[in-house]
Amino acid sequence: MRRRQFLLQTAGLAGTTAALGLTGCSTSKDVKLHLLVASYDKSIGASLSDQWDDIVAAFEKQHAGITIELERVSYTEIDKTLAQRVEEGRAPDIAQSNVFAPYAEDGRLYNMTQLFDIATQADFIRSFTDAGTVDDATYGIPFLASTPRLFYNKELFRRARVSGAPTSWDELRAAAQALRAIGVKTPYGLQFGPEAAEDEALSWLLAAGGGYTGELAEYEFVKPENAEALTWLRDELVAGGLAGADPVKLNRTDAYAQFLRGEIGMMIAHPMLMGAADRAKLPYAHAAFPKKDGGAAPPVGISDWLMAFRRNDHRKECGTFLSFLYSGKSALTYGGSQSALPVTYSASDAATGKPAEQPLSPFIEQLSNAQFAPVNMRSWPAVRGTIRTDVGQAVMKGGDPQSVLTSLDQSAVKADMEAATA
């Protein structure tokens, strides 16, 4: 799954506040819900495992007759494990994954109207529920949400005599040149390595007015704005050595580590970086990623998804648990050490309501404007894989952005056809 080496804590969850929601708080018989979630290495931050234990314990205490069988699978294996369980006819009741569209299209999932009351449905941030929608119904329930911003090392900027965050691409290039002049190894950390190149690329395409899809929400890579963005990166950033030695190999995890060591001057990053930077006592700041010609670009929306499977006919109980999970305004404790943003309006209000919680506010404020990759398309995992391996070639020496975009379009058409017959 994406973004995982710096994941610290979940957000947008009411770990202690129960809600009756659509489903009520009792059942006519004892029911066990199988909950499949991702686990994260404790060596890289506070594990979600302990929080899940607390949430499950609080839920079971308040909902007699429903028990939760919690299973943790490594975040690197969760998608594969879920797909295998579904194929074997052993789908869990509720699962966390990066993929939901195939299960929704196959009729395996409950949608949000079957799980939540109207008030709870309306509380979810619209941009995220739209991303979780397949055929006019929302099946992917957003979880571990994030939007990136442009992080920069304030001390390196001071030494390079750069007054503040760039507000256009010309200013970004000028800042990178100033950073290189004082010996910064990687002035801008262009993360085109295979871990999450699709997110970095989408940030630049959106900032130029492009993206991965067209007006009909179908893949459309060949558009002038996309070619313009990749050409600018090739000629104005990579060619001049302003994006480090080999951006095609720079993964997000490695970029974060290099930023913390003071080797990267600026880069796109998620709020998860704040806690690590605070602990490292690194002087940093962040700003909206700039549009090509100035102003704030639309932020890229990132999310994992929870989904409720129909297999065991536990709609009522799944709704009860999920309503408990997402209700209330005390969404654990928000702060600069957290890596995920709230996915409901009420939790967002709670997260920005106190001075001590302000570090997350700029990220939360851009949630409603977040734009997503086409995660609700069955073919997206295959297309994402092609982007990860191919998009970086467009910006390297001798790269041909138009040719790469044409190839991505062709690969997307093929992936769509294969997905339709799967």
C-alpha cells in the first residue's frame, strides 16, 4: 500500500464515542465480525495495532452481542491477502485495502446508504466519498486520508537566501538553483521511484491543469497540459541537476529520510513527515504546491479504504461497527505527530478547533478540494503499475513526454479491456 513507512497514527475515527446510526446497538443473536486490517512496523512509529485494540474493546463494551475478530496483515500484503480471501470464498466482514472497485463491481460489497444513517453519510468529506463511488453508489469508505504540501528546509532556504516557499514553477526552479549553489545534494526531491510515482506525477499534472482522466472520467493521458508539465520537469528541473542524481529511483520513503538528513531542500510530502521532522529538530515549513503560473494547485487526495462485504449477511452489524468508528468529534488526538487526516466534517472541525492542534489545519483545509487518481476504476491498479515504471522516463535526458503519455494511454485502454473481462 502507498505511503506506509512513516505512518504513525490513524485519524478521523471516534475511538471512544459510540453512535447508534442506522443500525442500533443490539442484535437478536451473537455475531462475530471478522475485521481485516493492515499492520505497520512499530520501529517506524506508533503502531495502529494498539489503537485498533482500544477501539474494538470500547465497541464490544457498548454493543453486547457483537464481537470483533481482529486480524492484522502487513501493509505490504494486505491487498494481496484480501484478494486471495475473496477468491477462496472467505471474504472478511470488513476489510482495509487500497483496492475496492473490483469488489464493488462484482456486487460483493454493501454501499454507504446500507451501512450509515443519512446524517453520518452527509458528514463524510464529499471529495473523498466521490472517490469511493462506483456506479453512483459509495462502496469505498475513506480511511487514513491525506493530502500533500510542499515541505522545505528553512535553514537551507535561509542559507540560500530564498525568502519563502515558491508560489510558481519559475520561483521553484529559482529556489532550486539557489539551493544547488550552496551545495544542497538534491534541491528538489522529485519522487519518481516505483513506490508512489503516480502521486508525485499527478501533483505536477494537476498543477499544470492536466491529470489522468478527461471530462467523461475516463483515462486521458494525452493532453497538452500533461505534456507541458513533463517537458518542464525534463528541461527545467531534471536536466539542470536540480532534482538530484536519479529521480527515477527516488522512492517516497527514501526521500523523506533524505529530507530529514538535510540532503533535500524541498519536496512534496504528507503530514506524516511533520512528526518525524519535529523529533529530528529539523527547521521546516510547508506551503501549498504551486500551479505552474502561480497560485495554489489542487491537492492530490490519498486514502486507504474500508469496505463491508456481503458474504456473511452481516449488514446490520457492520453498519453498527462502522458508525461507531466514524462518529463523534473527538477523533483521538490530533497534532503534528499524526500522519492521517480526518475524513468527516465534524472530525475536521474538532481537529482545527484548538491552538495546540493547528499544525494539521492547512492540510485539513485543502481536503475538500482534493483530486484523486481514478481509484474507483477496476483497471486502476494495473494502470498505476504502468505509471510507476514508465512516467519517470519522460523527464530523464532524451525522454519524450508525448511518447510516454501515448504509451500510457494505450496501456490504460488495454487494462480497461482486460478488467472488463476479468
